[in-house]
Amino acid sequence: MTHPGRFRIIFMVVCLLVTFQSVCAEPTVTIDSYQVTPPVLMPGDMGTIQITIKNTASTATIQESSGIIVDGKFTTTTSKDINVFIEKAGLEGNGIVVTGSNFQRIGDIGPGQTIPITFLIKAPPTPGVYFPEVWIDTTGGRSTRYPIPVNVNTQISVPKLAVVSTAITTPQAIRPGDDALVSLQLINTGESVADRVLVRIGNASTSVMPKNIQLYHIPSIPPGKTESIEMVLVTDRKTATGIAHLPVSLQYYTVDGAHHTETAAINLPIKGQAEIGIASIETSPERLTAGEPFNLIIRIENAGTGDAKSVSARISLPISGTREAFLGKIKPGNDAPALFRLGGAPPGEHLYTVAIDYADDWGNNTITRPLAINVAPADYSGLIIGIIMVALLASGAWYLFLKKKPGRNNG
């Protein structure tokens, strides 16, 4: 006879044995396939949508060990598959009339197993391609959403997914410091809608960036339609010349729930522009005198954003000498001297022009500036004084000569 106290002790030991579980994989469900019958419905016709639900975890198992511990181990170990319990499967019409009810508490599906479900539908009176959505809820709160294309009296037998491409229009070129108007067109070349379209514009550098908005949201783009985005890009005067590449990221969802990401680039041509001016004008000697040769130095500066190439200058002074100078290239922020070696000029103010030819990224250019130089009359006062001094010296010498001449009365 078993003692009641001993029985209670054995019962408590058994109750204290805990089941140890080890999950190898987490199962989920998906729509393995679907079929719409008939493939093309006429308005008002009845039809069916049959879906096949599949447990995607084909090897999911759970290990359970229980029993009496012997040498630190359980005496028995068992393994069993992890099933997915489907709470509900329903169909949201989205334009299609669903005539049947949702399926409640369908039950377990083992790893790798499938189960078919059929929905009864009715076509709406308006032709088109509709996308009723299957909703599957499982234990644990995990859900699956899947759109099914249904053709109602259209020539599209199997609708293509949305394919969104970009077409970018930019100015032929801009100058550093200018704004650029850019048009970005999003074209859905597919045969179904593109949903939740996001467009993100990156920066080429700190010198080229969108003026206001960098992220654009478009709820949807219907098939065959185009959405346009107009944006302004700003640059500063330090922007490097060449092609500025701004990355464009395009994201959208297709009717099958897939997320798509495309990349593109805005290629903005930037051309520098030279700004030529006169920094200073000098002569050597500083004071010009009639009849004396001199050097005329005109310093030409580039205050623009691009190189001035093949720079040359010519003056219209009607004076003999070199009246044309070649300077070559002047970089932004630099200057260079145009040297003219000229012969003597008559006295007075001489009006003339300087014409400067140069080329930059925008083409060939010529600028002219009116200038003037003053030439003083020749100063002969020194020569006159010299002649007078020579005359005085000569007369004095003559006087002394006569005074010392023999036969003259010196007393």
C-alpha cells in the first residue's frame, strides 16, 4: 500500500517537471498561387478567386523533453512540427463585389503545407482591372495582405506591374551662383498603379542643392500616367565648373505589395563665366612729356567665375609703337598687364579706347572702354637758362681777355 504522503511527493515532483522547448524556425504564411475564373469577367458576371495559402517554414519543429532526469538528462525526447493557426481569411473587394463570407478559424497548416480557399465574386458594371485584396490573419497577430488582379471586360489579360521611370529636364548650362529650374517627370509605363511614391533629391555638394524641398510624396501614379515635379536647385559662386551630379532615389509599391527602389541622377552642367574689367592704368614715366617715348600699362582683371582664355587688348592711340598686347589666360580673381611701348606724343589730352577680346565657356567676347592720357608740353626753360648762362660766361671771358690784352690801358 502506497503511503499517501509519498504519493503527494511523487505528484509534486511530476508537477515540477517543466517542458523545455526549442524553436528552430518561425513559420509564416503567404499566398502561394491564385486563379481567377473565368480569366475575364463580363460586367455583372459571377466568378471565383481561388487562392492557395502556404506555410513558408518547411522545416520548423519544436522539441519537447519530459520525464525523469537520469544522470542530468531527460529520459525521453520528442519532436513535432510547428503549425500556423489561421484565424481568418477574407477578401476586400476594392470595386469587386464579394458575395461570400469570410472564412473563420480555418485551422492549422503544417510546415510546407498548403490549403486552398475559394471566394465567390461578382463583376461590377464598369469594365476595368480591379485589385481585390486577400487578408489572412494568424494567431499571434501576424497578417498577410495580397492583391489579386481581376479583369472585367478589358483587353489586358495579365496586367503588368507598375514600372516607374524618370525623365529629367535641366537647363543646357548655368553659371555658378545662378538658380536652375529642373523638371522631374515620373512615368508609369506599367499597367497597374504605383502607390506611395517617394522621391528624394540628394546634394551634389554644399554648393549645389535643392532650394526648398528634398523629399516629395505622391500618393499614386495610375498606369500610363505621368507626374511632374518642378524644383529649383541653387548654386553658389564657388561651385566647380563641369557636371554636378545630384542623386535621385525613387521608391514605390506595386499592386503585389512589393517595394521597389530605383536610382537616377540630375546632371547639371555648370559653366564658368569670365567678367573682364580694368584694374588700373599706369604710364612710365609717370608724367608724360610731348615728344618723349613712354610705356602704357593697362592691368586687366577677371572678376568672374570662369577662366578668360586667349585674352588680348588693343588701343586706338594714333601714336607709333606697339598698340596690341596678348595676355593669354586669366583665372578668376587674377589680373595681368597689357604693355604698350609707344613713341612720343604731341601735348594735350588724347582720347582713345581699349578693346579686350577673350573667350570663356560661353563663347567669344569683346569689351571696349573709353580712356584718356594727358601729355604735357615740352619744357624748354632749362635750355634757355643754359644758353643764357653760356652767353654770360662767354661775355665775361671776353671781357677779361680784352682787359689783359697788351697795349690796353689797364689803369
